[in-house]
Amino acid sequence: MTFKPNLSVKEGLDHLAKRLDPIITARLADDLGGHPWTVVLEILDEKKGYSTGRRYWLHDLQAQLRMLTERLGDFGYPFDDKQRTVSTLGNELRIVRNQLAHMHDFSVEEAFRANDFSVRLLDHFGDDGLDTARHIRHEALVALASVEGVTEQVAAATAAVPSAARDEAEIELVNTAADGFETEPETVVPDPAVLVRGPSVIGDKRLEFEPWTVVQIGSVDVLDDLPKKIAKEKVRAAAVEIATYEGPIHLDRLVQMTAQSFGLQRVRSSREKKLAYQIRQAGLVVDADKFVWPREIDPGNWREFRPNDSTADRPFTHISPVEIANAARFIQANQGPLSEEDLVVAVLQTFGRKRRTKQVAAHLANALARLATDVRPEW
């Protein structure tokens, strides 16, 4: 029987979805008071300001992978270890699921790697469905060895990790013009008052900023193949998942993280433009300030913000002016009348800053200028 990569990936992901529901249910049973675990995602969506009002299904793999890869309020990352094993595998599988949903034409090697992710995840949990997952992976391995004309051992070893990135000498330095980042002399943490939000099953805290954990899902060859169809599908799938996790995210940051997903640490300007074009074509909103918004958020009605301390991997200039203005409104509404200087200090602290470089000051001024024109939301 002819091996069909897409059917293999679908079989592996369908099996994984059946196994993850009881794993998630068992881990959170004592915390949810009889509620299904999907209520956690509904609360997260509300805290993130999603406009979809979506309901979730227990066997929906997309929902399950969100549970494994996102901070679940006061529960933290209940499925992970210190090495972030589950988050890493979960992010890889999020991209695979996205590719399958958009009818990506998987190669035999990609099918093996996708099924390998599932095996490793179920193995981590010691799940009873591991043997079935291994069988699906082995069928892909046999097909890969046949295609490559090598033994199964060699095929598994070469397919386990994407091809290495090019030597640094071949790559121009990354564009850092929009960075505006300076290390603070001491850790700056948000005022606890900005972290307070309505009570819920997962706690009464506001969601803080959480960076996407980059996973390498392909080699630089994928970027070299742009704008070919298969390369476009891979790049867009990665970019959408990153933007969904971090958005609103600055376009430059999304370009860099997408490039890193394919083994490239620094991006020359010509490639930067190609990646930015693919991101714009992926169905994501890119606003006038060059911030990319996930499909789940309506930029015109978003009223949330995500505080962070000074150790967070997010330069101040890579925080959307909309997000900064939202924080300023919240501070004004909850701390009473403030002088302009006191408001500036409070907003900077909310995002882990004290120092004001020219870039930081200009970015902050742009954000605060919106307070005079935007309608104030009800909190």
C-alpha cells in the first residue's frame, strides 16, 4: 500500500487528540471543581480580549495544545518540567496542526517528524497510547528509509533534527534599528495594582506577557525556496502560531522569530522583506504602527494589556502603542488623578522600565497621545 504522508500525519494527530483529553482532565481535576478543562481556555480568551467568544471541545487538538503551551493563570504550566519539554513539543505540534488544517502537502520526512513529536509527548506522560503512536511513526520511518535508500536507523537519525543553519559568515547582521532596549540596573517589576483583574477559576490576576518559545521546524532551505507554494505554507503556519501566541507583536520581532524557526538567527534586509510579505499574506492584520494582530483580536476594540518585568524578552518599542495606552487608561482609572510625569513613570514600570532612551520616550509619547482621542473603555 502506498504511503501517504498527509494521511499519516492526520492519523497521528487524531490519535494524539484522543490521548491528551484524559491526560489534561486528570491533571486539573482537583483544581476545576467539576468544570471541564475547556473552561480554562474560555477564561483565558476573555482575559486576552479575544473577540470570538469561542466554545471548546474536549477532543479539539488545537485547544489541547494551547493547554500544554500557554500559562494557565495561577496554575502556571502544570504539564511542563524545568526543561519546558511539553511546551517545546507542543509548539512544534501547534505548527504541524496548522499546516495540516491548511492542506499543506507534507513530505515523507515531515510526516515522520510530526509523528515523532507525538511519540515523544506521549512518552513524556507515560501514556498507554504510546504503542499505537510508535506504530504510526514506524510506518512513516519505513517509508522514509525506502525513499532515501538507507536503513531505518540512518533515516531516523537524519530526520530527527532539521538541517543546520548556514555559517554565520553567509548571513548579514540583523536590523536592530527598532530595538531601543537597554538593560535596567536592577529588576523593575510592575506595581501589583496593575496585575489585579476579576476573580476566576484560574485566579484573579491579569495575564502577563509570555514570549513564544521558538522551535526549529525546518532548515534555511525553506526560506531560500520562497515564494514557492510549499515554502509559503510552512512560513505562514509558523508565523500565524507565533502571532496568535504573542500578538499584538511587532512585525520585526515576528519576522525574526519566524526566521529562527527555520534555523536563521540573523536576517538580511532582502529576506526580511520577503518574510514580512508572507506574514501580511497569512490573513493577519498589520496596523500602521507595524504591529501584527492575531485573528482572534479586534484591534479597534481591544482593551487589554500584558504587564512584564525588566527581564522579559520584549523591548519597550516592541509593545503596541494600543497596549501601552490601554495600560495608561487603567492606571488613570484606578489610581485617581495623576500628573503627566507620574503617569509616565507608572506606565513604564508596568512594562518593566525606568530608563528613557530617545526611542523609548518617542514610543511612549506616541502611545499616550492616543488618550486624548480614544474613547475610554469601562473597566
